[in-house]
Amino acid sequence: MAEGRGKGAGKGMRWWVLPLVVLVVWGLARGGKDDGGEPSAGPSATPSPSASSPSAPGHGQDDPDGGGKSGSSAARRSDDPARYAPQVRKYAAAAGVSPRLVMAILYNEAYKPHDPELERSWQRMKPDAAFGIANMHRAAFEATRRGRDFADRRWDELPDDRDLAIEAAAWHLHDLAAQLGDRRGGGLNKNELLALGYNAGASNMLAFARGASPGSQAASYLDKLRGNWDKAAEALDR
């Protein structure tokens, strides 16, 4: 999550409690509605990307890679960040950052469903929640978009626009890299430090580069990144 999870670690309820409440509220709000083949918003599913993402089907469309199936099975397939390999390569190249790093972060951030309606329901209950498949907070997005091709876009568009979410994440990593410079420390390489900056903020990234030990939450994020590193390379090679 772009800047925010590193603060106040260990305080309040566990992260999964609030999403569970939102899922229940969201399900009750939908009531007896016919899904019409739209992806499920359950814990193991993420909806198909919006129509603005050219490489993936939108709501209510058949998944071209799924044998004509739609609904929750297509939603589960859309949970794989590998679907967005073309966008990752494109925006990482434009921002001058590692596409493997961007992809690995998308895998790290795929711990919750990214249904637009669900994300907005969650945000109404938790105003500081992150938006989009890269889990970007408002402050990080606002700082990143200045002077960029997406300067006229809004943070609240992230849940609906996978391309915008990936582009913003890539440029946020670019900005973190500019702040990091040649600083290294704590046995961490550049990409690991940038991932920690994405998760915990630039100030914490710089502290880690000076040799400070990551706390439990940052250490967990780093472990996940390392675990997703090979998967990210495979996704980009497909």
C-alpha cells in the first residue's frame, strides 16, 4: 500500500476485520440482485478490470481466456496481476523503474479484493483507505500526479481504472527512487528499499537505508516481496 501501512502498526483491529464487515454490508445492500455474470466481490475474487483497460474484459463480459465463462470464476482469474503485464511493462519503462518490482508490488497488494464498489464501501467506513489494484493512498497519489500525464485524473478513479493505478504506482516508485538516490543499508538492495518506501513511506525508506531495522509489518511486506519476486518475473515473461 502506497504510504500508510507503516504507520501505527499493531494499533486497532486486524486488517481483515473491517473488510469482513464491509463484505457483509455490501452483500446486504445488493440483496437479491441478479449479478448478471459480473464478478464476485468475495474475499477470493477481484472483478474484471474496467472497460478503460484495453487488455482485460469489463463487468458482465466473458473472459476471453476462460473458455467463455464469466462470473466468480472469471473474477478469480482477474485476481492475478499477471493479466496486467503489458501495462506494467509500459508504465515501468516510462517511469524508469523495474517492471519486475512493479509486478511484485501488485502481487503484494493483491491481499484483498479490488472490486470498485467494495473499495468505495470500505473507504466510506475507513476514509484513509487505499484505492486501486496497487492500493494507493490519496496523499501519495496527489503528490505523484503533479506534472505528469495523468495530472488531471482523480484519486477516486483508481478503483475503476487499472491502467491509471499501475501508471501512478510506477511513477510513485520513480519519485521514491529519486529520494533514495545511492543510499543503501541494512543489507537491502534498491528494489527492496523502494518496495518498503511504497509500503511504509519515504521517511521510513530512508531510515532503513541508513541501517534501521524494519518493524514487523515492514518486514512482513519485504518477505512477501521476496516470495513474489520469481512469480513477478514469470508473469512478465508470459
